[in-house]
Amino acid sequence: MSSKDYRIKKIEIIPIKIELNDPFVISAGAISHAMNTVVIIHTSGGVYGTGECSRYRSIYAETQTGLVDAGKLIGQSLIGKDVTALRSCIRLMDKTFAGYSSIKSAFDMALYDINAKLCGVPLYRFLGGDRDKEMHTDMTISLLNKKAMVKKAREYAKQGFPALKIKLGDRPAEKDIERIAAIRKAVGDKMPLRVDANQGWNYYEATKALNGLAEYGVEHCEAPIPAQNFIDLRKLNAESPIPIMGDESVYNHHDAYRMLVEDCMMQINIKLGKSGGICHAMKIAAIAQAAGVYCQVGCFSETRLAITALAHFTMAWDNIVYFDMDSPLMQTIDPVKGGLKYSKDWQVTVTDKPGHGAEFDSRFLKKFEGVVIK
Ligand SMILES: [Mg+2]
């Protein structure tokens, strides 16, 4: 191949919609469908890469239509560029648009897919990772009434999930404490429980909730209070008997640096959709590693495609020790060929095919109207 073959020739952007098994409910609202956006980047030499992102209005402040529009402009700026100049492509995306981290993550994922394919290696190898990392996904329980949440907890424990992530953030905090007390009683003492308030409490409610939850052996609490309130977050982090994990308050490496220097959290939840993709997520993981901070990888409503890319990224980092890779399990269909597999005990493994090894079933994509940039 000559350098001419590495030029970006064509980009497809396709908004897709997949119904969820049950509505997914968090303190910031409910969703019934995954409204995702697929990006396929083609090079002159015929190698292509695929990426995907998920919009979540109440967290990202992004709509699917807005993501496609932003994607068109990003795509136009990338046409003709050398795909192997990966960092230049990422810089160009960041220059084209502030924000819009999720559509950037779909482009970034496709660019990494192509580059690993060009090197003939699986993406985890391209990122310096190894197969020695064991990843088992947790399963998330929506914020519902206590009885419904206990029922789900029993069901998932029976299905062998190694940990449960429980959505909280209701007021008054006593109701959340009752939920966890009942779930703990239902699943026994050994099941690791993690909670996520999605910014639903204020400092006062969070203090009550975290102190009340401590006796039930909760591993960590994500996003207890509004993301921007890092002054109270710092107080809470100092006082909480349960480690605080930053999620909505850490989008990118700049946030990670500030939040760790300001002692606002003990752990970070990394999502490719927040960071703008693998390139910036590597920087978050590195800052956390330097600070001795453990991380989780998380998802919104991505299919197995984006979660496959996430798994490859995770394999490159020792300090990522919590795995929330359950979004494909909540969907009524699986439109992805190849890619990660879930084993019976919910271990996540990827293939050794070059790139991330996943792509969308073309018959599925044909159902949706996309745009093509040349
Ligand atoms: Mg979260």
C-alpha cells in the first residue's frame, strides 16, 4: 500500500434505533430505545473502520439529529486526510467542534479500528494491551420501586452476574437506603453492590444516603450530586464512608486532572462517549494511574460494537478494575457481527482479528437512512 491508500475517501453516518427489553430508568429520566449513531470511515485503499455512539439527552445534552449534523461537519473536515495521522485527525475533530464528545467517539473508534487493521493486529495490541486482563461485566438495575428492584436483583443473581450496579438518586434518601437494604437481603452478603445516583441527591441527601448505605457493603457510589458542584463533591469525598466515583463530572482528561487535584473523587468512570473516544480516554486512564486511582469503564446504550471497542481499550490499562459493559444485554436485538463475547459467568472476551473485530449487519443498517460524505 502507498501513502495515497491511507486517505479518507468516504464516510457514512447512520442514525439507528433499537428497542430496549425494559425501559431504562435513572434519576435523570427514562429511555425506551437506544438512539445510536454509526460512523463508517472508508480509505482509498479499501480498508474501513466502524464506530458507534449513543446519545443520552439528559446527560450529554445531545440529540441524535444534532449528532448526525455535527458528524457531517466533522466528516467534511476529515475527507482526504491521512488516517494513519491519528492524533492529527483527533485534533482536527476537536477544532471543528467544541463538545459533541459522543459523535467524536464514534469517529475516533472507526479511526482506531482502521489503524489496527492496517497494522494487522487486534485493537488491544495496537493500544499496548494484553490478554492477561480478565473482565466480567456487572449488570445494572433501573431506578424503580423497591419491590421491582429486588425482583431484578434476584433474577440477575440467578443468572450469575458477578456484581450488581444499582441506580439510585431518589429523594428522600431513606427510600434509597431501604432499596439497598432489601436488595442486600435478597442476594446475600457476597454479591458486590455498586450504586449510581446520577446526580440525583444534593449534599445533604447524599450524606444521609451514603452513611445509611455503608452497612450494606456498597463498593462505590457514582455521581452522588450535580456534576458541576465540585465544592460539595470535595467535602463529600472527604467524609463519605463509601468511595465516590466520578462519572458525569469527568468527561475528559482535563476534568480528570481537575477532579483529582481537587480531591473530589477516589475513582473515575471512563466512557468513550464522554471522553470523545479512545485517544482522550487513554489520557484519563494515564492521569488516574499516576494518581493511584482505580477506574471503571461504563456505557450508555451502545450496542456490542462500541462495547467491543471499549473492551479492547480496557485491556490496555491495569488500573481499570470495574467493568460496566452491560448495555448490549438490555437490547431486544443484537445487530453486530463478530466482536466481543459474553461467557456464562459474564466474562467479556474479544477476538484476535485485526481492528476491533466487530461490524454491523448490513441488512440491519439498510433499514435506516444515513448520510454519505465524499
Ligand atoms: Mg454513572
